[in-house]
Amino acid sequence: MNFFKNEVTVGLLEIPDEISLIIPLAGCGHRCKNCHSPHYQDKNNGIELTPELLFPLLDKYKNKVSCICFFGGEDFDETACYLNDIKHFYNFKTALYSGFDCINTLDQLLLDQLDYLKVGHYNETLGGLDSKTTNQKLFKIENSDYIDITYKFWRNND
């Protein structure tokens, strides 16, 4: 599983009420029209995400962020292993931004490691999460319940 080391960043908007370390992964196979990051689509782009690269990164941000958010990628077995370590050894909340259109497309092992999940491919005519017409959804996962919190992206005056 590859990632884009130079694009790892801290985000305040991706997961409401969390300060997130955003880790973009290579290998998104959805190929959405007008994708904001088409270089994420090729799984061979970036560099390999190894424990030797990930764990020092988590150590660096352990008192600065509350959530680790993976963007894209489709190597869910490896992602699930990392999410397990992130939750249990670091006590971070975990999130995945996925372009899959429904939750049941994703493996239960992966879902069990998540606190937040964004689903839905990008459809330019419907807009992103900040649009009330979006096909995308952000769920907060609590006790195996999926609570739609997409509305937290919408401004009251829209």
C-alpha cells in the first residue's frame, strides 16, 4: 500500500469536531470525473507505507491530532491492520474517505476499525460533502450504528 508522504497534512474540516492527520493513499479505483487528486488513482504512485514510516508519523502528532484519516486506497486488508494499531496503541479515532457508494461494499474487518466513514464517489453535478444535493455521506460509527453526520458540512444559509 503506497501513500503520498509529501501530502500528509493536518485537517480541521474533513471530520467534524476532530483535528485529523490526513494520510492520502494510492490506488483509488473509482476514477471520478474531475477528481481533485487524479494521481491517487494509480496504486504504484507514492511510496510504500511501512510501519517504519507510519509509527514515527503517529508519534510526531500524538498530542496534536485526535483522528487519523486515510484518503482513498483500496488495499483494505492492510489498511485494517494499520487502523487496528492506530486505535489500540495510539488511541486515535480513525476515519476513511472512500469512493465506494455503499457501506456493504466494504469488508467488515475494516469497518470494525473505523470511527468515521465517508462513502460515495465524487459527482461534480451533485457536489461534495458541503452540498445539500451531494450523493456522498459521512457516517460516525458508534456501537455498529452508522449515524449520518453529512449535515455538519452544510452552511445554514445554503
